[in-house]
Amino acid sequence: MVFLVLFKHGKVYDFMGKRKAFYLLSLFLIGGAILSFFVPGPKWGTDFKGGTEVVVQFTQPVEASAVREAVEQIKDAQGKTEFNSPEVVSVPNKPNAFLIRVQEVSALSEDVKTSITRAVCFSESDRPADCTELTTPTDLRFSPGGDKVVVRYDLGLEKLDDAARKARKDQVVADVTRRVEAVPGISLSKTATAVQLVSERDGKVEVHLASKGDTLMDGLRGKFGAAVPDHPESVEWIGPKAGAELRDMALKAIAITMIFVMAYIALRFDLRFAPGGIIALFHDVVIALGAMCLTGREITLTTVAAVLTIMGYSISDTVVVYDRVRENLGKYRGKTFPELVNLSVSEMFGRTIITNLTVLLSLTAFLVFGTQVIKDFAFAMIIGVGVGTYSSIYIAAPVTEFVDRRFFAGGMQRAKKVTRVRAQKKADAVV
């Protein structure tokens, strides 16, 4: 009944008559969105900026909100907040397990790297006096994450018996531990195997340094005590370079999607429909991303998934309108293109509003009751669905009318003229 009252059957709304006002509104929204890309600018998440991921399985039940609060309260030596905007996600199929993402990563300065290189006897000059042939490594590498040093030695273990082999391995591990611990500004990880020989054949020794993951675990122990395990399930990092590559790939995915959508619209209908669909997609994506920037929400791979979903939803709504316009092109040959657009959009208006309101209600529930990741996804989708509905009506269809009038020289008018001429010839023939 409400549907019948709000959207009376057969009523035609003059959408085309108000298109100029809505063009100005869209230009204002797009201009504001583009400005927000610079001020305040996008807030890139761990996926694109880099950061540290730690998986912790607590020994007792804890709430994700409590874990997030505990991470936010961790302070450094100067009393400043150690981790900003942590992300805490429950791990499926693992009770009391959480994936904790922070944007901070461990890093070694060049001075510290130089000190470590000298301490382990790998520098060509200014070497410690106690360096011997056995304690001089053949190779030294630093992990990009800044939390691990790999040193290789020529141990010659194949020439020794079992007892001598074990003694030499223990000697090398103890020597590396002593030398690295003496370097100022760093400390070894608190794990039981901070320094270990991982390959006898290659003489490969791994030195695990205290990292952001250790700092995070210490902070959690201070909050939850015995509920925190001795070691995390895993500690991973994403470097800034890898994050930048992911960001570039995400932007390419959006651009490629737009190209294929334009090709689909051109083949599905005809060329004059494609520009309206692409402009509507650009309109929706830019405004959705601008809203994320203005509200200070993180842009992550989840946001990219939301943007691609918005594009699919928006073009689906636009195709429904286009399909009705094409259908009416054959039914009402006496109407102008603007009249056909008004009629077609009016016929689909009730269906569009009711369907999209249902989607918005579902997304609102996610926005209110979901976790932070789900909330960001729902927020982007709500903005996208709203502007997608608006663009299908006031952007895609009016742009198609403009393209038909400007670049196809009024094909509808020529078709009407041909129809009138043919009708006149038939009438003359009958007379």
C-alpha cells in the first residue's frame, strides 16, 4: 500500500528538466572528493602503507574490543603511544585467537647496521680484536622488516666427529649472541631461540631481534597476564615497498574494471550508452573514496573490495535503466529522447528506490553492529549505493541523452522524420 501511495503507476517525473541542477551538485561533490584526496588525504591501512601482523591465541576468553584497547594503551620509553589505529580481527576456527595489525614496523638505522656489521667481524676494517677465522662470517644480510639478521659461516663441520661438531655449533651460536647483545640500541628477541643455527651445511645463523611484535606481546602481557601465551602464533610484516605495490595493483584493478564495463555497455547496447555508464562509475567511486578520506577511515584491501562491489552494483542499476530506455525506443517512436528517458526512469523509479533502501537497511546493521573492518566496508557501500542510485537517474541517463544529441546528430529526430515521410508516402499511395 505504501508503495502504491509513494510511486503511483503511470506517473512520469521530469528528471531531465532538473538535470542541470544535479550536474552542478555532482560537480560540487566530485570537486570536494578530489580535494579530500589532498586535504586531509587518504589514510592508507596496513595493506598499502606497511605494518606488522601478529596472530595471538589467548589461553582464556577475551573480547576483541579489550585486545584493541590494550594495544592502544601501549607506550614507548618516552610515554608516547606505540601503536596507532590497531586492527583486531578474530581468527576463524581458532578459539580466542586474534589477528592484530598495526601500521608500525621494526627498522634498523644505517648506524645500527654498521655497528652490527663490525660487531660480528664482517667489516673489512675496524674489526674487533678478538675476531678469528672461525668467527668471521662469509655473508651478512638484514631482513627488510628490521627484525632479523642472517649470518653465514664456513664451519667445516664435515671434518669433525659428533662431539666436536656439536661443540663448534654451540661455540658459534654463543659467539654471535655475545657480539650482537653488545651492540647499543638493539636487543634480542625474548624467544627461547633468538639466535639459532638453521642450516649446518650452509653455516646459516639467524639472529632474531626485538621487534614491534615483541613490544606488542609485552603490552598484552601487562594487560591480560597469564592469558597471553609465551609466543605468538606468527609474526609477519609488510614493508612500505610491498604496500605501495599493492596500492598500485588495486588502482589498476579499478581502472581495468572500468574499461571492461565500458566495453560491455557498448556491446550490450550501443556506443552512445557507454560514456554515461563510465561517467556514473567514476562519479560513484570518487565520491565514495572522498567520503572515506573526509571521515578519516582507513583505505585497505577491504575498501578496494567495497569499491569494486560498488562498481558492480552501480552498473547493474544503470543497465536496468538502459534496458528500459532501449525497450521504449522501439515502443514510442514519436517521443523525443529526453521524453523517453523520463518515461523509462519513472517506470523503474519505484523498483530502484525500494530495492536500494532494502540494501541500505542491511548495510546500516553492519555499520552499527559490525567490527571495525566490517564497519569500514559497510560505510563505503552505503555511500556507494546512495550515489549509485542517484547517478543511475541523474548522471548516466542524462549523459546518454547528451551524447545522442551532440555526437549522433539527433538520431531519434531523424528516425521520426523517416517514419513521417514513410507514413505520408503510404497515405499518398492509398489516395
